[in-house]
Amino acid sequence: MMRVTYLGHSGFLVESDRAYFLFDYYRGELPEMDRGKKMIVFVSHSHYDHFNRDVFRLQKEFDEIRYVLSADENTKQSVADGQSGVIFMGPNEEQTVSGCTVRTLRSNDEGVAYLVRCEGKTIYHAGDLNWWHWEGEPEAFNKAMRRSYQSEINKLEPEKIDVAFVPVDPRLGEQYCWGIDCFMKRTRTDRVFPMHFWGNYDVFERLMLEKCTADYRERIVKIEREGQQFDL
């Protein structure tokens, strides 16, 4: 069993039988947790909407806690000297953390995306890895974004992913769903949580009406509020 709590924006808490996995938390109220379980905190990059230094306060609450942060310089500079249990990972790395296998992909914005295997389950959190197609940007820029995104997602094709967290940013206009569509059609993913939608919950109704989502619509998890929990 896995329990997923939506904390806001791109922040999620995933609970398994023996561990918690906290991704890109920067706001929202954490639920009551079993302090006897291990905790792994993931930070994909240092943008304000993905990282809150309050995560380090959790060191006082868990006997076993590790922090996995992007190795980019901006993120490193955001972490005070002397923080214990911090592991920095760059793109295309793999490490064992508290008995779990953590693999990274290269973001085409900042930092990394995470693929976590633990207790027989696989979790993917994109961070800001997305198909960023911005109207008004040069064609060469948008083409580079497409190629870099597809190249990274292609690396996931052999994986069986139990739960994924993928951006659907409404600021992209009609292109808001290109990233999740590419991801769902190129990976074997059981359940996907759209994220990074800036509080615009109407994006879920839009996704249900898109022709491109027809083949995987039933695997999209609809979020209605911060703090909402889902048992998978």
C-alpha cells in the first residue's frame, strides 16, 4: 500500500509500509506521521516553489532521515554548512539511500528529476523536467526543450512506474499537456498525479476533455485540494 498526500504545487508526501518520501515541499501542512519510519526528503532544485529550508527541522522528529538534493550550485548554496544526512546528486546518477535505489534524470530547467525504487515500488517525481514550449520564444529554444525532454523520458521506457508526479503548467497555454502526454505514452505508469498547476484545479477538467488523454485518462489522479490523501 502507498498513501499519497498532496501538499501543494509540486509537493507530495508518499508513505509506504516502512518509509516516507517527501518531494519538493515548500508549503502546506504535513499530516501526522509515524516517527518510527524512515524519511527521505527530495529536493529537485532550489526554486522557491520547490524548496523550503523548514524541511531540515524534520531532523528532530525522525531517528532515520536523509536528504537528497540536486547537486547544482544554486541548491548547494541554499543549504547551510553543517547539515547532516545530506546527499547531493547530479544528473544521470544512481545511489542507494536508506535501502532505496535513487536514480536521477537531467532537468531541462534546473536540477534533476528522481526515480525511486523501494519496497518493490517505483516512484517518479519530475521536478521541473517538462516539455516547456513557450509561445513567443524562438523556435530553436522550443525545439531544444522538446528534444531534451523526450530524450530524458525515453530513458524511462524500460521502467514499470507505480506512481508518477508530472507537471501540467497552465501558463504554457494549449501546450500545457504535452509533457504529461509524452510521459504517459512512452512509459508504463500505473497512476499519474498532475502537478505544478499553480492552484488552478480546472486543469483536471481540461485534461479529461483532451483527446490525447483518452488512452490513459483513468490513470490520472484528480486532485481537488491541498492536504488531500490517496490510498493506492
